[in-house]
Amino acid sequence: MFADFFMALRRGVDQLTYWCHTYLPFNRWRGRTNEVLTATVEEGRRYELDKVSVDRRRAYQVARMSVTNRRGEHLSDLLPDAYWVFSPTSCAKTQSGKKKFKSPSERRDDFRSHPQTLAYLMTPSGLARAGVGASTPGTLLGVGLTEQTPPAGVIANGIREEFGGGGEGSVDQYAQIVARLHAGPPVVESETPAEAPSEVDAEA
């Protein structure tokens, strides 16, 4: 515990916060971390491993990944397609070696940049507290990912129907964001078109 504390001090504020969430008795992650510790010890007994020691920092790390939000929802349910990008299922091609998964860092970056994740993170706070921002499989807030992007007004109406109306300004603003995310980033032409040959070149 104290060895981790001195290491955290040397490595900056982020690691010190990590240490506080892991060890201090009054932090909000203590209960979740203890759940992981208890579950790990119980699983160990199934393997006849009765005297195992579980690293608390790693238990906290697992708790942060598997914990649900205040409404009891997990990211795998809120962002199903994005979560699949981060944690893809195995198939015959991967098992046979014909297809490889991307590296963990690449899958993490793809998860963070997925439209479902972006829409979830960009939800205005008032709407987020009301539970708005989740997507069902194959959609972005109910709009099919392969469909043509509808007008922002149509998306706004769908959002209002989802949580019962209200939040006029926030909903309209958020609908614009969702429409942009659904349409995808604008295509940037990296190369300028070739210049037409001059008369001198033509005569040559």
C-alpha cells in the first residue's frame, strides 16, 4: 500500500488519484473493488486455489471496466456496436489464424472514436441525467447506421419521444450533433486536381 503511494507520488496527480480510489476507506470505488476481490477469491476456490492474494489495484481497474452507471446500465448495453469493436467475438477465421484482431490500443481508439461512443459522450448534461444518449445495435440513437442521415428535426423528435419531451434547446442542439456524427466526417481532398496542360505544352 505505502510502496504504491510513494510510487504514485513520483508519477503525478493521475496516479495519486488512482491510489486514492484504490486504498482510501471513504472513496466511492471501495465497494465495487471489494466486490471484485470477493468474487475473485470465490472463483479461485472453484479451481481449488484457497490461498491466493488478489492485487487491489488491479481489482479496482477491473471494477472501473465492469461497473454500471447510476441507472444500472453497462457500456456493452448502451453502446453495443462500439463495444463490439473494443471486444470483438472470436470466429472461425481468427481461430484458424486467417484473421487477426487489432492491437488492444487500436481497439481502444476505435471504441473511443465510434459514433455511438461519441454521441454518448457528447450528450448535454441535462439529457445525460435523463438517460438519453444510448444506441441500440446497428443504430445511432435509433437511426440505422446504414440509412441515409435524416434531418436534425426528425432526430430531435425521436429524442423527445424517448424521454417524454422538454429540453427544447438542448434536444435541438444534440440532434444537430447526432446528425453530424451519423453523416460521418467530411471528406477532405488531400490532393489538388492536376492542372490542365498549357498551350505551350500542347504544342510541344
